[in-house]
Amino acid sequence: MSNENYPVLLSPITVGAHELRNRVIMGSLHTRLENEPDAIPRLVAFYSERARGGVGLVITGGTSPNFEGRVEEGAQVLDSEEKLLEHTPVVDAVHEAGAKIVLQVLHTGIYAKHPQIVGPCASASPINRRVPREMSSDEVERTINDFVKCALLARQAGYDGIELMGSEGYLITQFTAPRTNQRTDKWGGSFENRIRFPVEIVRRTRESLGPGFLIMYRISAIDLVEGGLTGEEVNQLARAVESAGADALNTGIGWHESVVPTIATSVPRAAFAFAAARLKKVVSIPVVASNRINMPATAEEILAKGEADLVSMARPFLADPEFVIKAATGRTDEINTCIGCNQACLDHIFTDRLATCLVNPKACHETEFSDELPEVKRRIAVVGSGPAGMACAATAAERGHQVVLFESNQDIGGQLNIARRIPGKEQEFSELIRYFRKRLDKSGVEVRLGVLADTEDLIRQKFDHVIVATGIKPRIPDIEGRGHPKVVGYIDVISGRAQVGEQVAIIGTGGIGHDVAELLTAPKRGVTTNPEFFDAWGVDPSISTRGGLREPVKETPARKVTMLQRSDTKPSARLGKSTGWIHRAKLNKRGVPVITGCTYHKVDDAGLHYSVDGEMRILPVDTVVMCAGQDPEQSLAQPLEKAGIGVTLIGGARFASELDAKRAIDEGTRLAYSL
Ligand code: NAP
Ligand code: SF4
């Protein structure tokens, strides 16, 4: 593979006794594929596609060394030879495709989602209602032996090594940090006692498996929780793990219960590479950087600056299995970039669903999409170039159909163009449009911009099928005074067309309401640099404090904004599980209240009149922004159907409630496969 574009990233490296073909690691992803009835063929398809796509080393999803450590009911445990069959087909397929593969050994400790939960102490995590049982001293010994046994079984399955999961707040981290370890035996108390658990796991694993087996240790490079390790303690742990026999240090950032975002879209790219760079100075084994590295240039820069020796990316391989091959063959502009939304990966996992990817609906569904092309090639019109329309048009053209994509605006993208104006979303949503633009171009879709497709036109042009992806119309609730000059729609606000005053009411607290509140209160457009991000969230990159936390710098909001909703539900209930808290925390810091249980009465010169529990109130605002959801825009469909033309509605045009890009891209892609 050529390395001319990314000379360091794509150069080989020796880790332990293993030569990797490049420095790209596919990081561990919890997909829940193992819970599916046809798990093995699906896991083989998932991993082998990524290995064929060029990664140097694959790290599997977490597998527990014993029953208590499993993630949830049905999750993988490797504790006996009978279970090797769950692993060997995957290992063989990855090897056949030229990549190395290590098994991630993960004991979840107090994060486990099952009744047999254990931990260093009997205290529950703030993000898990289950109270753990404290492990006895004997049980700690037994658990270490289970880790060693799991590593031996991994070697038997053909794995090149293991990654010991010692970050993100799982059991190993729970032992190392005073936050979760108040034990009084030799496994708790002093720093030396607290790190004994991971050091013994590494030492005994090396002793049992000898020098050739790769042992990677994923260290929590900055805990980002109170009662976490100090920077000096992280350094000492790194050195101890190296001396005990680890071949490489992968890095993890924060615990799952941290209240600092570490992987969301709004985290600047490579923001946490500094934590890997710190460790590189104190150990001589290779160090791996991770977190919000989603394009090859970012990865190359980290390596070229000497901040790390390898780069681990996990979600970017859900988004694009061919990431490496595209980077290596001068096709970076074809990479489907992970936008850090977490909507189809983490949010699915947190709600017990199979992971997939917003920008790539084939992820974890590989076996459902056939490469066989349709025999009959059709002439297809797609009306609307939002995510649904773009995904459908590009996929249909790639499958051999002749496709014309109509867009009434002067550019493609639809609602993505609105999303990319929100602070923190600019870069990644622009990448998504760039990706589709390239795909449409490469697949030969005829894109007609500035054309408002009408029924007669479409009939005259004799399309075999018309796909209506015309999206949504923002809903303007029927409130007295809705025509008052104070009332504006969210699209006008986000696109900068509307004048917005100093005091603002936002009607609606869904994703859009939160986005608008962030936009209107942002001290400036986006916190895009590392120092600004660290200031806003109270990260101490010198890790001189426990957990690397400090007081966040107070932000002065640009406006006084109040959000309102009719229901009594939690205001962020409509937002994604893994990112909703970030939006709420940000707006809390900016003093944005949410008033629930409202009945709206009217808007007039005095402001917004509403009542709560029958009590009349007035918000004396200059502007009322309507973020009250959407209705489908499907006016084209009926006349076309009447004219006998095959019509399919997709995305927001089919169903506007809970409209999101994930469903839109999925529907567009799947429809194109059915044509
Ligand atoms: P939404 O999530 O459905 O929220 C609509 C809001 O409007 C609710 O707060 C609802 O609250 C209120 N509402 C609905 N009908 C109303 C009416 N007739 N009068 C007054 N208020 C009304 O819709 P959205 O905020 O437009 O978001 C659309 C989709 O975009 C979401 O499904 C989401 O997936 C996606 N999105 C997500 C994000 C994100 O997660 N950051 C950002 C942008 C978009 P009450 O009914 O309680 O009043
Ligand atoms: Fe990335 Fe979003 Fe896909 Fe997850 S769902 S892999 S965060 S683009």
C-alpha cells in the first residue's frame, strides 16, 4: 500500500514480536452483534470487511474473562475451550485479510448490566443503579487468574494478543482510583496497592504466555473524574505496566461517568492527544493515541509530531470500513467521516440495540446488503437532496440505475446545511456533505440544482420511479400572534436570516430547540480549539489535580434565553442518551432555564403569554423562536401517484416526527437496494 499521502501513518511498525502493516488500529467497539442469532457469520463479515479495508491491527469488542465481568446478559465470556468456536472464524478471517487481531479482555466491574455485579467496593456507580458486591481478597486473586486463563484461550483461538481494558472506568480502573477503591487489604489503600491488580494481571499473563504474545494495556491516560489518578500516578502506572511485560500502551480518556465530553462532535479533533504524548515521554514501548481522531490527516499529524506511535480509531471504522485503503490510494475525499454523533453506535448500545452508524447504515448489517446488481436498470428521479435523497440517489446510481437528483436550493445537503451552522457541528456536518457530494459525482448521478421539480415536469420526463425526499416543513403552532414580528422560525434563525433580540423564548425543547439555544447563547461561534474546550469543561491538561479536573471558566452567554415545553417530561428526554447531558450541561452553565408544563396563549408587544397550572405569566422577550417540530412535505406524491407513476416517500417526507439523519440515510440506502 502506498504511503506517499500519509507517510508515517501508513508505515509499518513492530509492536512486541509483531510487525503491523501500518500504524492504524481499529479500536474496540461494543456492537452487540454477539447477541444476534446468526452472530458468527455477522461478526466475520463485520471484522473481515474492516481488515480487507487495510487496518494494521483489529481490537475486538470487549470479552469478559469471567461470568461476573460480562457487559450484560448474553455478552461474550471467554472462560473455557468450548467457547473458542465463537472466536476462531473471526480470527481466521481477519488474518486472511492481512491484519493482526487482538482480543480485548474487559471486566466491567461496577458498570455491569446484570445482577451478578462485583467491584472493589460495594458502592454503585452514578451511571448504574445496580449495587455491586465487594470482591473478597481470594476473589481478586481468582479474577487475575481468570484474566490469565482468558489470554491463554485467546492464544489458542489464534489471536495475536490481548488488550487489557484498563480505562473508561471499568474494573481495572476501579481498582486503581481512590474514587472507587477504599479497600483495606493489599489491593487497596496506597497507590502501590491500588495498582497491584493491573500490574499482577500483566505480570502473570506475560509469565504464562511468554514473549511472543502481544499484551497491550489500555491505560486511563486522564481519568476526568474526581478521585481519579494524578498525572504522576498515571506515569507511574504506565512504567509499572511496562516493567510487568506490556508491549504497548493504548490510551483511554475519561470514565463513562465523567461529566466532560470526550468523544462527542463538539470535542475538537485530537483534543486528547496530549495525554498520549505525556505517556510517550515516560515509557519506551509504543503508545497509541485515541479519541476524536476521525480523518487520516489528523492521525498523521499526531504521529508526525511524535505525540504517539500508533493511532486507534473505533467509530471511524463503523463509518467507513475502507478508511485506510482510501487514505492510501489518494481517495481521502471518499472517506465517510465519523461525525461523532453517537446516535447509532453508543446510543443504540445504551438502549440495548444493535450498534450501527448514522452515516453508514450497513455497519453491523453487512450480511443484509447483497453485492448482486439488479437485472433491470431503471430511470429514477429523486426529489430533494437531504440525507435521505442523497443516500438513495448515490446508492441507486452505484447499483446501475440512471438517477436524476432534483434540488430546489443552490446546493445539496438539505437539513445538513442547517445542522452545520450549529457551534461545534460545523466541521463534521460539512464532511458529511463533502462525502455525499463526492459519491454523487463518482456514481454519475445527474444533480439538478436550483430546480423545483413539479408534477408535470416529472411526468413529462418519463421516470420509471420517483422518490420523494422533499423533507419537512417546520411546524408553527397555532398560537394567537403567530404572525407577530417577534415570532421567527428556527430555520431563519440558524441560517442567520432572522434578527434575534437580547431576550429570547424558545418554544420546543427537542434536538433543534437545544441547538438553537446553544447557537443563541454561544459566546462566539463554536468552541473549536483545545484551550477553549478545556476551559469550558474544566480539563487540566497538566493533570496536576486528581482526575485532571479544574474549575471550568465561566462563560458569559450572548443572550438571555428561556426554553419552554408543554409536557412535564425531563427537558433533555428527547435527546440522545450519550449526548443529551452535554447539551443540558452546556445550557445550564449559560443559565438557560427550561419551563415545563406550559400552555401557550399569545405573542404580542409585551412578549410571550403562557400559563403553568392555570397561572398566567408573561415572558417579556424580544424574540420567540418556534422549534416545535416538523410536518412532512409530501405535496408531490399524490398527483404523481394519480398519474400512475411509482412513488416512494422517504425520510422526513414520509414521517416527520423524530426526523433524523440516521433514519433518513438508512431509508434512502435500503430503498435503493430494493429498486
Ligand atoms: P422534536 O424532538 O420532536 O421536538 C419538538 C418540540 O416541540 C418538543 O419540545 C415539543 O414539546 C414541541 N412541540 C411539538 N408540537 C408542538 C406544538 N404544536 N406546539 C408547541 N410545541 C410543540 O423535534 P426537533 O427538535 O425539531 O428535532 C427533530 C429531530 O431532529 C429529532 O428527532 C432529533 O433526532 C433530530 N435532532 C437532534 C439533535 C440533537 O440530538 N442534538 C439536534 C437537532 C436535531 P412539547 O410537545 O412538550 O411542547
Ligand atoms: Fe460516528 Fe455517529 Fe456513526 Fe457513531 S453513529 S460511528 S458517532 S457517525
